[in-house]
Amino acid sequence: MIYVYYTLASLLILFTILPKIPSSHWVFRVADFGKIQLFFIDLVVFLIGIIFLEKDYNFWIFQSLLTLVIVFHGITLIKYTHLYPIKKLKPQFTSSEKIHFISANVYQFNEDKQSLINLIHKYQPDIFLTMESDQKWEDALTVLESEYPFQHKVPLENTYGMHLYSKLEIEKSVTHYFVADDIPSIEAVIKSKDGFSFVFFGVHPPPPSPTEEETSKERDGDLLAVAKRVKDIHFPTVVVGDFNNVAWSKSSILFRKTSELIDPRVGHGFVSTFHAKYHLLRFPIDLMFHSPDIFVTNLKATENFGSDHLAVYCEFFIDQEIQAQEGQVEVANADEKQEAQEMIQEGIQENSDREAVATED
């Protein structure tokens, strides 16, 4: 058993170190996704060592390293639990009516279209966003168009299609292609029933993985281009979608600082959404960020609707007269702004290189 312990402890320490190495290759980025699982496995291995193993010099070295790893993960993760103290604000009499939306990565090859339709009928959101929605999904969702008369549609067959449906008036909308001409983002100015205008931004950058993008450059470049765009918007703003990223990763933190948005998960919960079928291997990669004048009152994952992702359900109010609490909004410094710009350019270059290779082939 001692060799199993040393092997597991070494792997856990390695997986903790890998995301700290400044490389965009998926090997170094993927361990960030499993921080929740790593924390609990660290605890189990630590306790097994204490209870069952002989205590020699090497054992205490490994136990000390595991303790540091547990503390390191714990400091990060506790921010996304109810144990983390934050002041919960309430919208004032100047606020909008409650607005609620659903954001759902539908999984393009999911044949069970009716389950999503049933989910929409159950929650009756004012707005819903779909990702990985192709022409077949668009055709299936036509049954909802009478209830959701305002739409912005980007059907694609590459698993990056995106559709926005709204009961609220879409005053204007645009499709952005920040890094690649086949990876869209939707920006829509929407007006609530009581006259509050806000921006709803839907995103879905590609993940770093052995089956998709070798590096995180396109993902990070796309997200930081969205962040720069959001920084220039002077409306209440919500950014939501399948980020293919976790809130505590370096690029997510840089996104938050560059956009000057708030992460509503802090002090509330992880809201893990992927993989829908494997609860113990579920990561919070469908994220939401919002401007200081947005007040989130409910943020949760929905039940499974046949996709590999659970949908995100959110309720919020708008109140432009209330200021953000101290510490809620972090602002990028000059070095971080420069880093964000460099990551955007790297994402664009990565896409150009990939297209050049595809053309040669």
C-alpha cells in the first residue's frame, strides 16, 4: 500500500503544479478543471496515510506536501461556497422587475430536442441562449418562436452554433467573431418590460483538449476579446455561456479584471454543469459574469435534458443607482492589460496557423 500512497501523492502534487507552469498546452491547463475533485482526493489520500501507513521520514515529507496542496486548493475553493463571507445586497425601489434566463449547451448531436423544449416550458425564462445549436436545433425550436418573438440565430455545423431567444425586446444585436471566423459570440441589447436596457453577451470559445484545440490560446484570446469589448459598454451587462474554463483559472481571473465584471458564484456556490451524466466528475465551466448594477438572486444548474451539460438558470434585477461593494470589482493593472492584449493576438495567430495548415493539407 505504501507504493500506491506515494504514487497517488506524487500525481496529486504534479496535478497541482501543472496549471502554474506558463504553457498554454492542454496538458498544463486541464488540471485546473478538476480542482474540486483534486481537493477531496487529496484529503482522502492524506487520511489514508495517517490511519494506515507506517510513519517514516519520507512519509512525513509527502504528508507535508499534501497538506500544502490541500490548503492551496482550499483557499481557492472556499470563495465559491456559502462559507465565504460576502455582503448580500438587495435591489432597491429603483430596480427593474425580475429578469430570468437559461443558458444551455445543448450538445449538437443530442437527438432529444423535446427535453430542452420541456425545460423551457417548465422555467419560462424571459431569455434563453443555446450553444452547439445547428440548423436541426433551430428547426426544432421553431415551436417556441411564438412565445419568444425576438431572436438572433447563428446556426453552424461545427458545434459552435448559437441561438438567442427572448420574450423581451431585442433592440439590436450583432454576431462577433473575435478570434476565429467560425467561433461566434452574440451581443444583444435587450429592454426589460419596465424599460431597463441591458446587454446580454453569449460566448462559447473552444476548449483546450486532446480532441479539440491543442492549446488554450484561442479560448483565452476569444474570452479576453469579449472582456475588452464589455469594458467599453456603458449598459448593465451579463456575459454568459460555456466558457470551457473555470472561474479560478488565470485566464478567467484576467477576464474578470479586464472586463471589470463580478463573478456571482463567489460566496454562493460552484454551479457545476459538465459532465451532466457523471456527478462526481462535474466541473463548473458554464459561467456567468455581470456588471455591478446587476443583482443575482438565484443561480443554479437545472436538471439533465439529454445534453452533456446541465443548463444554467439565473434570476436577476437591474439597479443602476447601487454601487458595487468594496472588493467585488477588480481592475486590471497595466501589466495585466498588456498580457490580455498579447493573449488576444496569440489566439488570432493560433487560428491563422491552424487554417494555414488545413489549407496546405
